[in-house]
Amino acid sequence: MTYDRGRCEEISIRVREHILAMSTDGGCFTGASLSCADLLVYLYTSYLNVRPDTLTDPNRDILLLSKGHDVPALYGTFAELGFIERERLANHLDCNDHIYWHPNRAVPGVEFHSGSLGHLLSVGMGMALSIRMEQRASRVIVILGDGELNEGSIWEALQVAHALHLDNLVAIVDRNWFQANVRTEELIPLEPLDEKFRAFGWNTARVDGHDFDALHACMSSLPIGTGRPTVVIADTMRGKGVPSIQERADRWFCNFTHDEVAQLTDELHGNAVATLVSPTLIVR
Ligand SMILES: [Mg+2]
């Protein structure tokens, strides 16, 4: 895949527009989706060998979005890259469409269902083992939430992946420093996260998850094939790109009015500051 920062930046704006458009008429996990949008845009445009015409290739790379509630960012990216029709995003809360609510394998590009947290690192581990046994070239990327790391199953998978020397497995932590509507370090502190992963035998890297050049440098130099799985801790910002909802505990899930979505979209484009009146979640 060819890396083009300008293309990444253009697509990431459009994906954010899609996320905001899905944040009304019932809403979605807006803040969380905005934090991992750049990761998904980078991976699908510049790292993974996955395109709409390679979805059945046995040597395609596998991406699993374990934090399935960020699916507006995933489907927004799919819409921009031709996996699904842009018009279909309007069905995100229509239970008659497989695009409904969380990742579903019936949607082109989705490799496994998610939504219930803590499971897809184990699924990815099984896929990575299968790929190695079949001597395929695919890499398995699993995107985890930082709050999701409080699921004990994650740490069981970390131990087994190390024991099996799964060096074709990469976990990426969307480290946005929030878990639901509270800061991670105020609930169950995660830091020093790098040291914890290293103690479980994983290679570690840390990167700004919104800096495409830094992401490309990091992902291009991962120690894949060196006998250990790798984790990339991507420091991100909840609500990234829309200042009035950035780093706000109460903007995890949002259900804005259409007028507010229009204001926020203007804000995304740097044209205005939104005046929000939609009720917010109660913080603890
Ligand atoms: Mg988080």
C-alpha cells in the first residue's frame, strides 16, 4: 500500500463528517469513534492489503475492531474506500440492515462480530495461529480500547499469544484516556502501560494516533516476524477534530439535533464553534 498523508487527511475529514451525521436520530458513540478515526483511515489506506476486491483473498490482512462501539469510524472508512455505499450509513440504527449498531460479518470488510468487549484479541490470536499453520502471509491487527484493557480476557490472551510466539499479531490500543464517561486513570489506572505489556512478553511501540507521518513510521518498522507479538499504544483524543466535544467525559455517546450536527460539522471544518443544548450524560 502507498502512503499519502494528504489523502489520509482528506479521507479522515470525510469519515468525521460521517460520524457526526450518525450522531443524531438516536445517536452513536461519537467521542470514541472520533478518537480512532485516524487509526482506521491510516490502516485501510496505507497499511493493510485489504481492498473491496481482496476481501476473499486468503493472504489478505485481517483487522478486528474489538471496541465495536467505534463502528461509525469503521463504516465511515468503508464508505469512503468503496467497501459499502455512502448512502447506507444512514441505516446505522435500522435493525433491518446488517450495518445496524455494531460490526457484523455480513457487512463487506468486517472479519468478525464485536461489541461485547474483551473478546477479539483472543479471536485474533486464533486467526494468527491458523495463518501461521497454513503458512499464509497475512497479518492480524486487533484494535482495543484502553478501557477494554480492564477485561481480564485481554490479559489471558496476551499470555497465550506470547507463549505461542505469534509474531504476525499486532494489537493497537486506542489510548484516548477515557473509559465510558470517566477518565481511565481515575477508575482503574492503566499506566505504565508499556511496561505492563513488556512484562507479558510483547514488543511495544508508542505513537501519536492522530499523526499520520508518525503512524506510518511506527507501523512500517514493527518487529513482525521476530518471535513475539507486538502492541502499539496509540495516544489519541476523545472527540478529536471537533473542539467543543474534545476530551469531554460526557460526549462518549451523543445524540445531537440536526442543527447541532450542522454546527459541529462547521466546527470540524474550522468555520464555527457549536452551541450545544442536547442533554449530556451524567459523569459518575
Ligand atoms: Mg477509551
